[in-house]
Amino acid sequence: MTKTTSRLLATALSSAVLLGAFTLAEAGQASFVVDVQSGQVLEASNQDDLNYPASLTKMMTLYLAFEALHEGRLNWDQKLTMSENAESKEPFKLAVGAGRQVTLREAVESIVVLSANDSAVAIAEQLGGSEQAFAKAMTDKARQLGMTNTVFRNPSGLPDPEQVTSARDMATLGISLMRDFPEEFKLFSMRGFQFRGMKLRGHNNLMYRYDGVDGIKTGYTDASGYNVVTSALKDGRRVVGVVMGEKTASLRDDKMAGLLDSTLPSSSTATASTMPGKQPGATMTDAQPTK
């Protein structure tokens, strides 16, 4: 066997292994609920299996945008230009047209409420120069935050077989946003916003139907199924929950509502997580889940 043939065979085998790994990431059902203050895992199912994040990806895009705001590399009134690349990202977008501008605040609010793909790309190109460079920064930040199973390849969550995550990693990201940017995190409770005379309503129906839910992000592609990361507060207990890979939006929302019912306290129940001295973002521990 020649060296060239050996090299080609090795490449083919490597590609086959990678494709096999990515196949495992296709729309697998997973869930995870964690107490934010104590770090106790309250529910977990397939929490470390690889899944496609879909628009949950935008949580990291916003994390890096908020970080840039705090470091003075961006400001809320800064103009972002929509490139032809950004304008091409269907289906959800502001659609202002290539070459036109939006403010960072408009971009962030459109991502939170509409999951606008063009806004995510505009932020990525402003901060990273390109989607590819920004995606590397996203993955690097994921590692810093302890997201060991996540790889980002674009800022929007549009389909890419190499862009994978897990339910546990998405919970880690949700808690990190809450911990590191508490003021900006409040934006995730937006149910709608006005954009240049238009009133636009959000996709996160759990905020309309479940008392105590205050964000944060939904996602869907054919490959990922229906995903959601949810933050909820009741009687002093703050939880972040993740549901991934459901077949419909209503099944996803029902699954999350059930998880919240089983992990949030009743009005008369005191919980250990309300004790002073605990800080959000504690390390998640795989204690026996509380059903």
C-alpha cells in the first residue's frame, strides 16, 4: 500500500468516525434541571448526549456581545451593518436589507424576541470579522465556562453537522449569562418589542403560560427537534431547565412545564437553596435527581 493510499484511507476512516458521532447528535431527547444557587441537579436524562443546539446557539452570541459591552468594545447605540451574508440568513430576521444598519440594542432585542439570524451574524461580523472567527471565540468561551461537549460553528444556530452541544452544557451557559451579566439577563424576559413602528411578539410561549418563568431561549431545526432553555423562580428557588429534541413545540413546552412542576417548591415549601451565602452559578453536582 502506498503512502498516498494509506493517507487517503486514514482520512476516510477519520471522516466516517466523525460522521458517526454527528449522527448520534440528531434530535436526541434530553433534559436537565439544576438549582442555580446550590448547583444541585434536580432532574437529568441523557444530559451529556450530543445534540444540535439550533437557536440556543444565540445564547453564546449574546454572552460575547454582553462581554464586549462591559469591556467597552461595543455600546448599545453602536451601528451594525447588515452584510449580504447576514441578510441571507433565513427564516427569522429583521430583513432591513444588505448595507443597512441596526443598533446593537435593536440587534440584541431581535435575537431575544425573534431569534433573528441576521442580527446574530451582524454581531459576529462586528466582533470577530467573520462567522468562522467568531465561532472559534464562541467555542473557546464555552471551554472557559466548563461546556465540555459544545462546539460552535456559526452564531445563529442554523444547521451545521459540526455544531453540537448537550443539555448540561446549555444549562451551564444559561447560568453563566445570569451570573455574569445580571442586568442584561433581564432582557430574556421580553415578550415582544417594537422595531421601527412594528410590534413584534416572541416565540417563548412558556413565559405566557407558566408563572415564574422569565426566559430564556427556544430553538428549532429539523435536525435538532424542538429545544428550550428556561429560567424560573418560585418561592426563592431559581432553576434553569433544558429540554432538547422534542417533536413539536407543544410537547417541548409541556415537558418543561412538567419538569418545573416537579422541581419548583410549592408556595409553603422552604428550600435549602434560599439560604444566604450561596452564589448563582455554583458547580453542578450529580446528586440523585429529585423527581
